[in-house]
Amino acid sequence: MTHPFRRNRFFRNTLPEANISELGNIRSLHLGTPTIQSSMNVDNPVELVLSYSRAMMSWLLFADELPQHITQIGLGGGSFARWLHHYLPDCRQTAVEINPQVIQIARASFYLDFEGDAFQIIEADGAEYIQILRGNTDVVLVDGFDGVQIIDELVAEPFFHDCHMALSEKGIFAANWWSGDKRYPLFLQRLRTIFDNRVLEVPATTHGNVAVLAFCSEPELNIEKLKKRADKLGKRYGLDFFRMLMDAKGRNLHNQKQFLWRKGQGA
């Protein structure tokens, strides 16, 4: 569907061309370059093939309760949508994607046959769509690249502010960023400004991607308690949450007992 908050001056020819490739049982989405945006195991579509997509699920470590609604900015090949539909079937999802080619390919080739009341794809500009939400989504997942780099509007302070306003009281923001981007420290500084320094980084195991988490309220920060939570989550969801926690420990300030909020610039 087309949402009324879609860009007023929207030129489709400015968007990168979406296409797919296949290597063995892995089907991947590209946006005009060889860079892989999303991958799916056709023999096990629920699997989170890319390490950054697994790192993006690290928000579950810090969630006191399961969300009722998740908003995704950037559909890609639907990796998050398939995984969430399988493991959190009671959670409603809205995926916002600006590129109609991506939506078409995702529907045709990436097994998104569960659209309905619980999962909706909206063709819209995510940076504009998020403005209509006011405290009624629990998690915002942001994965927006144009085939070359992250989309500027999705790392701007106004967007972070709008995401904060869109989230519920204990809401969590999670974004996939590229740590090699020279602007990465600036993005962190902006996010910390909006979320009162409540920001943690969870690096993916490969390729320099980082899942950057921001919290509307104070999450659980005690590392021993988080280890116990990681063990339970790993058994429930089949992801290595203990590895995520240890990677987060190596990336963020802590006093051995709990994470500490980092202030100021930089990683």
C-alpha cells in the first residue's frame, strides 16, 4: 500500500535498481552494486544468514518484556520480518520501504507470504512515516542503505528524535551501521544526545557492521543478570546471545559488573 506520508516529490529513477543473486542455497538482494543488502537460505528462510542481522536481534537481551509492535525502516529481503514472524508470532510488524522494486522482489522471491493483520508492508519514506507514530511502537529497527552507504536522513538528529517520540515508554531503537564510515562517531554523538546517552554498541562478528541500540528508559545493565538472560534467549531463539553480550562488553564502557553509559563523542 502507499502511505499518505510518502515523499511528495518522489522520483523513482533516483532509487537504486534492486536485483538478486544466488550462490548455492543462498539468495541475496543487491541495490545496484555487488554489495549484499540481505540474504536468505532458501532451504531455511527463517535463518538470519548475515551476522549483522543476528546482531540486530541483540535488543532482546535488554527487553524486559516482549514487544507488541515492531516498526522496521527498510525491508530489504525481509530477514527480520521472517524471523520475527516465526519466533514472535504474537507481535505485530510494520515494515516501511521506500523502494517499490525492493518490495516487489521481497514479495516475489523472499517468502513474505504472511502479510496480513500481523505484518504489513508500507511503501513510504521511513524518515517521514515514523513521524506519525507517537509512543505506540515498542521497537524500531533501522536498516537503510542505498547500495553505497547509509541513507543520510536515517542518521540525522531529527530522525532520532522522531524515533524516540514514536517509541513506547520502554521502547528500544536498533540500527545497523557501518563502523568504517568516518561519520560513525558523529552518528553516535547525535543518537546519545537524543536518548540521553543510553546507547550501546553490539558489533557483528564479521564485515564491520554494528548494531547500535538506544533506549527510552534504563534497561538491565548488570552483566551477570544479562548472562543468565542470554542463556535463556539462546535456547529459545537459537542465536548466540552470549557471544553478542561478550562482544558488547568488549565495545562499551563497563566496570566488570555492569555497563556504563558513554558520554561525549566517538566510539
